[in-house]
Amino acid sequence: MTGSKAGPMLEIDRLAKRYGDTVAVADVSFGIEKGEFIALMGPSGCGKTTTLRMIAGLDTPSGGEIRLWGRRINEDAPWEREAPLVWQHYALFPFLSVAKNVEFGLKQRGLPAAERRRKAMEWMERLGIAGFAERGVDQLSGGQRQRVALARALALEPEMLLLDEPLSALDPHLRVRMQSELVRLHRELGITFVCVTHSHSEAFAMADRVVIMSEGRVQQIGAPREIYRRAANRFVAEFVGGNNLFSGTAAAAGEGLLRVEGPFGTALAPRPADVALREGGEVTLVVAADRIDLGAARSGAGNEIEAKVVTLEFVGSSVTVFLETAGGAELRIQRSLRQIENTPLSPGDAVIARWPQDEGFFLPA
């Protein structure tokens, strides 16, 4: 590719895609640095896959620009972008052997047979599938097919690799292993990865930054921890999960604090500059589920809310405890299985949910 190497490697500038009267992507802008791992995430129909397809050259934007190293590539054919796409269901050729599948892109580029074979074997060795070189892809497991698709893309030695829900077709235990494999490959190769996923755990485990989309627009861009701990708006706070959202009326509480009162009770949190306070106005306080402790009695410190246990949800070594206040507000608290075993809980138990005042934050007005 030609063009300047200064600035972001890939620039998405006011990108839009319309299908008749339907707006799939609207005014999306963000940049990607060379070597970054970016995850596009959001609910079905949010525009993440359409955005990836436009980056890949499979869909033509209705507006805006895509620039690679500063050069507009809106009209470039997919094979001119040197950004192969690894599909959700791999898109392997069932009539070709594993080796021939890996060689396919190299053959399209006109490489001699011996060179194609050498490069293909190199990547199959690297991904642990060299022993399957002469097998048909229908003889492979899901994880092995995923490696074949990755080897076929990486054999082209691209600057950027695009991945569309790359792990969704795998069993849960294979999914975790392939997450680690993708992270390892990214670190070793220094290639820019752009990955579409609907899975929070995948995005937060693999990506340097996450782009969260809804209704064709970007809602927040940031590092996984930043997004998880400081959602930009209500949609993000609800979408990433693991958050309690307490809505109620606001009142000044002195010493830089803001009080909110609602069906959950009363709570205090630091008063931010970007939340306009109107006496009696509505605000939303966000408190992460893993920041709330449980006790049998009040301690007099921090925020404390009386509630009853509704149910417990066990997921491996973690437990989510669902609570309900006398006012009908719902709370969720995340604890390790060991913590729950040390302090047994049952539906109907009366408890005190408590957290330090500085563990909550208010959403922007």
C-alpha cells in the first residue's frame, strides 16, 4: 500500500451505510493505530458487522471515508486492501485439502507452487495443523478449521487482519483456548486485528480497545477496563452487564457528594462536574456488582441498603446474588464461590448491601 505512515493506520471518518430508508451505520468515526487489537461490539443490528464489511471492501459506504495510511480506499477492491477477513464459519473450500486451502490466497497472487507450499507449511506449523496438511477440511474439528482459516489469512502476511465473530462457532472450552491463541498471535506478529464480536468476555479479554455500537452509532470507545468501570451512558452501562443502575431524585449532600433517593433507598457518591444538579431532578447512579459487599447488620460506614435475597446464579467459580429492596428495586452482587461458601445465603434471607461512597459514579445528564 502507498501513502504516508504518519498518524493512525486506519481512519474511519463519518462512515455511513444506508439500505433504502434503513440506516445501518450512521456517522461512525474512529482511528486504529498500527498493531492495535480493536473489537467492535454491540447487540444484533447495531452496525458492527456492516462496519467491518465496509473496511473489508465487501460493502460500499453510502457516506464518509475509510483511509489506510491516509489514502482513501472506499473504492478499492477487497483484494487490493491487503486486509483478509476470517469469517464466522471459516468459508473454507470443502473440495480442497488443508494445505490447498492455506495456499489459496497465495495462488491468487501468482506465487510459484514451491513458494506457496513453503509459506503454507510455515503457517500450518506455526498454528499446529501441519499434520493435517493432506486432510480434507471436513475431517477437522471446529478448532482445527479455525486454525486453517487463520493460516490462510496470515500466509498473505497482511498489515491488518479482520475477524467476523471468529469464535462463535466453537464449543465453550475451545473458545477460551482460541482467545489465548489469537492474543498470542497478535502479540507475536504485530499485525493490526479488527474483530467483530457479540461476546463481552471475548472483547474484554483480547482487545486493546473496544468500540461499542448501538443503532448504527458509536456509543463509547476505550480500553476494556475503562468501559467496564466508567460507562459513558446508560446503554453502555446496561450492555456491558455487571452494573447496578439506581435512578432517583438528586440532592446536594455537601463535601463534594451528591445524594440520590429512590426505590432502592438512599445513596451517596462523588458529585461530578458533568452531571447538572437540579434540586429534585433525576439522576442515575452506577455501582458495579463486584464492588458491593454483603453483611447481616449495618456497620454505619459507606452506603448501606436493606434487601432480601431473591436467588443465586452459579457460573463456575463465580456467583451472582440477586436482591430486592422493600421499594421493589433490584440489585445484583457478584461474589466468588468461596466467599458464598464461607457465608451461606438462601432465598428470603435479609441482608445489608454496602459499598464505599467513592465506588459509585453518576451517568452524564
